[in-house]
Amino acid sequence: MAASMRLMRFGGKKSPYYRIVVSDRRFARAGKFIDQVGTYDPKKNPAEVRFKEEKTIQWLRKGAQPTSTVRQLLIRSGISKKSAEGKTE
């Protein structure tokens, strides 16, 4: 099973709100997911990103591949650096 970390869109028209989820790559964007690891609200100023840090690092170590957008959010929040440090231990 190839797992990926991706955004799952919620909210109404012109007011998006996203959950950051781990899902099987074969499922649709708004389909079944394995675990929720965070949220992203681009409408706030500045945009609000929240991760469940332990879960996120655990899934990255298991091999979940983040999409390009989620990768940028991980870099901005500093979690990608923490997960990389854990791999070298």
C-alpha cells in the first residue's frame, strides 16, 4: 500500500478549509482516508497550519509521501526537519 499525505477539502464555495490526511494513493481526494494528521486554513491571515506532530513524524518515518503542497506546509512548520533528524539516529 502506497500511502500519501494530502489535503482533503472542506468548507463552502470560496471558503476552503483543509484537513491534512494520510490516505492510500488509489482513493479520491475526498474519499477514504487512514488517519488525520492536521488542518490547514488558508483564509486566515496569516494562513493557519496545525499538525499533530507525533502522528505526522510517525507516518513520514513509515514512508508516507507528502504531496508538493503538504511538503511545503511541513517545511514551513518545521516538522520535515524534525523527521529528518529522527532518521539519522
